[in-house]
Amino acid sequence: MPELPEVETSRCGIAPYLEGHSIREVIIRERRLRWPVSAGLEQQLAGASIETVGRRAKYILINTSQGTAILHLGMSGSVFIVDSGTPAGVHDHVDIELSSGKALRFRDPRRFGSLHCSRTPLEHPLLVNLGPEPLNDAFTGQYLWQRARGRKVAIKQFIMTPQVVVGVGNIYASEALFMAGIHPKRAAGKVSLLRYERLAKTIKDVLQRAIKAGGTTLRDFYGGTGEAGYFKQELAVYGREGEACRNCKNAITAIVLGQRSTFYCKVCQR
DNA sequence: CGCGACTCCTGCCGGC
DNA sequence: TGCCGGCAGGAGTCGC
């Protein structure tokens, strides 16, 4: 479900309710997530005071005095604030009850999300090999070009690989490639440095604009404050098969690439 | 190692 | 109206 902008929107929405508060109790109703929630996680976090709510890739990091909760929203996950005691729905798997009388609720119908706890979250096996943050200065066209040497995989799959760069999911991969004028099937190793420099810029640009817009709500994404993201109306190609390209007016094409739907303009992207 | 296919799970939408 | 197939915003893992 969420890509980096949606995770960031969620993080910003929930952070004010968490930071400076303490955890009264962690309630886990369903441990069978992408990975089973480890026994004892709730005991480890009970009574902890929450210091900051950060993010690495698509992981929300809730840093506390007793360790960091590492939360991934998967495809269908969401987090939001409820009043303590609000009845839980069937897919409300985790509540982090706060001393304030509020609770952070994690809902995830498909259970592709995950919850871990670690004292050294950045060294966790799921995080330690991740690529750079796309909005950091370390993420450049030069970096992408270097990583792409000899690679034959399609560039769309390449930029969606978390070990290459994090946070670029299926929507924004199509969008960034459109903005950069690059065909999604082009071999990653056959894109010039110049075009990678343009692509790094468009990735940063589309992610930043989406964050400003509160993310993209396709079905049911709502930020931590319950508001729908309104970036959908800014999407140039994603979900627009057959509609007019905003540059050249030709019909947008849809293909499947690496089992994922992919949208592009065959006139504007080469 | 690189690459492509497969997998986890539930909900929703469009077509018949 | 109701049923069914296909598809969905992620990403680790496996086999070649």
C-alpha cells in the first residue's frame, strides 16, 4: 500500500501523539504478520518512554527508552491514533496504549506488514543492507549509474530494489521514469549518466511533491490524522492506461514488468 | 551473483 | 443481484 510518501505522511501524523509520552501497554491481537511478532515484544516496550518517531526506508522507527519498535506497513497496513478503549476491528492487529489515554493502532488486512523490536534498529537484518534514502544528498545520478554497471534488469525494477534505493514503489517508479523520459523496460546498465542524473532529480521531485500533498490515496490510505492524500490527481501515468499523455496527448500504455503493472508513454519515454 | 518467478493474505472491482 | 477471476501501493526467498 504505502510508498515512502505515505509512510512519511503517517509518521508525521502520529509523531505528535507519541513523542514525549510513555507506553502503558502493548496489545497484540494477531502475531502472524509478514514475520511472526516475537514473543515478549510487548513486555520489552511496556513502560518505555517514547523519545522520537523516525523513519528508515518504509520502516517507521518508534525510538523508546527500552528499544526501538520497527514497523512496516506492507501493502495494506496503516497506523492511526484512537482513544484508548476504542473497539478493535478484525484487522486491527496491534495497539500501543499510551499514558495519555490515546493509542497507536496498526491495521493491516493482508498482514504483509511487520513489527520488530531492537536496541540497534539500523543493524537489524531487514535494515542493514538497505540502499540510500532518495531524499538524501548521497543519492545522486552518479550513484545510480555506478550501481547499474553491467546490470541487465529493467530500470523500473532496478529503482524499485530496496538495496539500490529505498522508498521508490510501484506508483512513483512509473511516475519518475515518465518525468525523466526513460522507457521502463530499458536495461539499467544501458542508461547514460546524464539520464541517471535526470532520473535522480525526478525521483526526489516526485517523492517530495507527494509528501507535500499528503501521499497518494488510491483506495483507503489515510495519513495518521485521518486525511486522504491528494497526490492521486497529480499522477501523470500511473493508473491512466488509455488516457492522454499530458505531454504529447498519445494514449498511456500499460504493461506488466516483474509481475507489477507499469504505465508509460511510448512517445515520450525511450 | 544476477535475474525472474513465486510467495505471503484479504478485499475489492469489473464482468458475466 | 450474485458469483468469480483477477488485481492491488511490498519485498524476501528460491531455483537456475
